[in-house]
Amino acid sequence: MKKTTQLKTMLRGKGLDFLCEAHNGMSARIVEEAGFKGIWASGLTLSGSLGVRDNNEASWTQVLEIVEFMSDATHVPILLDGDTGYGNFNNLRRLVSKLESRQIAGVCIEDKLFPKTNSFIDGERQGLADIEEFCGKIKAGKDTQRDDDFIIVARTEALIVGAGLKQALARAEAYRKAGADAILIHSKKRSPDEIEAFMREWGDRHPVVIVPTTYYSTPTARFEALGISLIIWANHILRSAVSAMRRTAEDIRKLQSIAAEEDRIAPVAEIFRLQGAKELQQAEERYLPRERSAGVEPREVAARARDAMTDRALAEPSEVLS
């Protein structure tokens, strides 16, 4: 099944499904091996992995390059956190075309202004995009896609900026009519009250996606009962990696030795496995000359060939010179 079809099935199927965050090829493969049926390429963690802020400081082409590696490393669908679409409707058209060419299953765009700021940083002070303009952006994206199963998720930040439930519902309905395949309703409250209120009014008119980063203590069964289609675990892989990397770096600095770390970290062989080193070895045996696949460097092969020609020239000079 195509990656796009996989994601579309997750959104439209019965029951609740999950996406887990990843931010590079290796983390994407780890998430897939953990059993997740899909991956969230988070704007926060993609930018964080590059050491820049979640304010569109990483360009859309830099983001595209990373998710291409993620797509190549996995077989499950990837939904890209596409921020505001990196500009106007025309920027989104180009983005959709490039994502499809790299087998990315879909993109989520939010109704804030470019350049965006992370929702958890002074959310109330951030402005929302004009509804009609954002609907035009959705329509442009849908008109551009060549694969009917490519997904565009419209994310409304109305609750984040304090615009209220009525505004969130109005925007979600407008985005649904504009052609969005799903609505992401975002809240930064510690309880799911805003999400529950939204779902009571929204019903089952269209698939809904949530990101319970702040209201994480809510039992997952409650979300399923509300009729949520998809939950995104949005940033936990990078956050766990930061904790582990910091601990390891500090321990090595203090001890001035790596001896204590060897039993606590992944062996080098596991890195090779995640990189697919075994497949390369098998390919070398299939495609390279016998000497090369046996570990003989090309320079050695060339040197042997020159030596053989020299020996033959000394033995049969007239034949070689002719």
C-alpha cells in the first residue's frame, strides 16, 4: 500500500491511531521499529535537531532534505509539520509537489502568520491568518497534488491564541469545506476541556487530529470515546534523546573515560544495523569485482593490474608495444 494510502486509511478508519515524532532518518527508523504505523515530522524537533529556533529559521528546503532521508529510511507514512506552508498559496503548491516526489504522505499547515512561532511561546500574542486566505491556501494545495491520497491537515490555532471555541469551530468548518482532509484542533491547557468542548460541537463531520502535549495525563481511551481519529505524540523522541545525550556527555567529561558508558549505550553494531550496513555488504558481493568485495581496495586492484602488465611487457615486449 502506498504511504499516502496508509495515512489516509489511518485518518478515515474506525478507531484511534497514532503518529510518533521523529526528526532524522535514524529516529524515524527507530519509531517505525517500535511499531508505530506513521511518523510525525515535527517542526519543533526538526528545527531543534538543527540547533535553531522553531520560528521558520530552518528553510523549507532544509526541512525537505531531512524528511527525504526520513522517508528513504522507512516504509510507514510521514506527516510533515509544515508550519504555515512556508509562505502563501504558491509556496504551499511548490511544497506539496516536492513532498509528493519524496513519498511524504501528507502535510499539516496551521492558520498563523509567517514566520510562525511555536504555539507554547506566548501563544496569546500570536496572530491568526485571514480565514479566506487560509482556505485559498488549502485549495491550492489540494489542486496541486497528483496523488488523490495525499493528505492536507488544516490546523487551527484559535484556542491557542485565546479566540475561543466559536472561532475554532468556524475556522475548522471553513477549512473542511475548502478541502482539508482532517482538522487538527490544538490546545495548550493542562486539561482536555477545550478539546472535549470542541468535539461535542463538531461531532463526526470530519476526521480530527490532536496533540496532547500538555494534557498528557488524560487516559487515551477518553480521546477514542470523543471520536478523535489520530493522536500525535509530538516531541518526545527528541526530548528523550536530549536527556540521554546530556547525561552521557557530562559523565564522560567528569570521568575522563568512556568505560562506564559502554554498557549503558547502544553498541556500535546497533548503529550499523540501523544504517543498513548488512544490505550494503550483500550488495557489494553482488555488484563489485571479487577483489573489492573481499576487502581489497581499488588502488590495490589497479596496482596489481599495472604489475601484471609490466611483467607481461618484460616477457613479451614486442607484443605489448604493437
